Amino acid sequence: MNTIDQKKAVRRIHSCGNNYYKMLDVPHNATEAQILMSFKKMAKKVHPDKNFDPRATETFQALLKAKNVLLDSTMRKEFDQKLRCSYGETRWNRRGNSKRSGGSNGGLDAGRNGGRFSLFKPQWTFIVLIIFVLMAYILSIPSYCLNSSEEVSSKVARPLT
């Protein structure tokens, strides 16, 4: 593996933050075998002996922590609870990962919060505000500043003949 791939692997793991599932690239219902296989695959890319990126050591330690948390059942339950709280229950249900949504409908849980579109906020209000401000600015310009083409042409200096 070349250094560009190694740097991309380190950058990808750091971009996952504290989400151990994303870090190891496994689903929320991954088995121990899937977690171990993914850990070995990622460890080959970011091990400090093979990867000379300055952040390789801390990246490898983060991978180790992710593997240890996801393999221990009590730590994994605590992590899942923390993850649910940080994402909010509606997002968790949208992915089809909770018991309430069951995952059978592809995560389209239309529960009490409105399901997939419950977090939608219209952006048109911002556009209306911009239009309002521009109209107020245009209407506040005095009319004597807006010269017509005849007035401009009469004020242009003409060559002396």
C-alpha cells in the first residue's frame, strides 16, 4: 500500500469521530467475526510500523478502543445507548436499527415524530429574507441617483469642433 492510501485511511478513521461502527465500517448488528475481520483489515492499513503518517499511532489506538468496546457486550450496550442519545431517536429509527422500527421498512419509520422527514426545515425562508432585504435596498435609493439614458447622454462631454 502506498502512502496516499495510508493517509486516506488515517483521515477516514479520524473523520468518523467517536462512532466506532463507522470507524470499523461494520453495521450496528455486526457479529464478533465481522468486527474482528474489519479490525484486522483496518489495522493493516494504519499500524504505526507500516504507516508513517504522524497520526498513525493515535489512529491505531482509536481502532483498538473501537474493537474492544464493540466486542464487550456491556460496553457495547453503553456505547449504543450513548450513540442513540447523540443521534436522537428519530435518526436512529430512520436507519432501521432500533427495535421499534424493526428495519423491515428500510428505515422509513413514520412514528410520532414524522419519520424520515421529521427533521426537514424549509430553506425558502432564507431566500424570502434575502429578497426582502434587496427590495428594501433598491427602494431606498433616491430617484435622482437613477439617471435615465437621456440625462446621461446630455452630460457627456462632446468634443469641440
